Amino acid sequence: MIKHTKGFSLVELMVALAAGAFLLAGISLSYSAIKGTIQVSKELENAQEVLRYTSKVFNRSIKQTQITPVISADKSMITITQPAGVIACDGQVTAVQVTEVYSLNDNNLMCSLNGAAAERLLTGVESLSFDIAGELVTVSVKPEQLPGQFGNGINIDIALTNTILLKAYGGGSV
């Protein structure tokens, strides 16, 4: 007498194996897509933070100066003279007039006060340049790992507010 055992046939096992492989492939593709999205999101977050901080630093510095800044010939450095009683690039309130020199060194935004050794303010900046047209200063910033759709960086336009006001009030104190 032949004994019949219950089990799965070879065809059934092959179908189950194919279905499992299909599900595993779908899960791995989903994981890859999610991982890529998270990476791009982190890069955008870092770029946004670089832009936010750069904008904050230069808005404060350029808006409070009463003298038109000087930009280097290669447009890579800007020199800003600050009056006494304002916040300098090191975060301290100045007791006397100071000169801030902003530059980029090895992907670091640097600031030197009155010719002292430059201090790092921010890291993660791929390129930085300055331009001035009348009372408008343009700061061009490209954070590291900026997505391609943003081209060569972001332009931040800042008006020389105190300089404009001084001219409007005939050179008197604002």
C-alpha cells in the first residue's frame, strides 16, 4: 500500500517563491526611494540653513553700516565699516568704529574685525561673491550640495538702509 503524504507540490513552492521575491523587490525599491528622498531632504535642509544664516549675518551688517561697503576686485570679499554701538560679526556690541572683512576660506564664511585673525562664522558654503549697484548690495551664496535646479546659487539683495537714510536727512545722524 502506498502512503500519501500531504504537502506542497514543486509548482506551488515555485509560485510562492516568485511571489515572495516580487514582494521583496518591491520593498527594497520603496526603501531605496525613501532613503533617496530623506537624503535630498537633509541636503535641502542644510542648504536652507546656510542661506538663512548668511542672509541674517549680511542683512544685519549691511543695513546698520553708514558707509558704503567696499568689494574686492574679484568680488570675493566685502569690507564693511560699522559705527560704534552696533553688533559686529563676532556678536559683540562695538564700543568704537570697527571694520569687518567677510570672505570665504575652504567652504567657511569668515569674518575679520579690524585686521585681526578671521573667525569662522559658518561652514558649508561652496561659493560666495558680492556686488554693489548704487545702494543695493547683492550677496551670491551657493551652499554645498545645493540641488541643480538652483543653478549657481541664490542672490540675496540688501539695501544700504542707513546710508539711504543719511542721504535723505542730509548727512545727519540717524
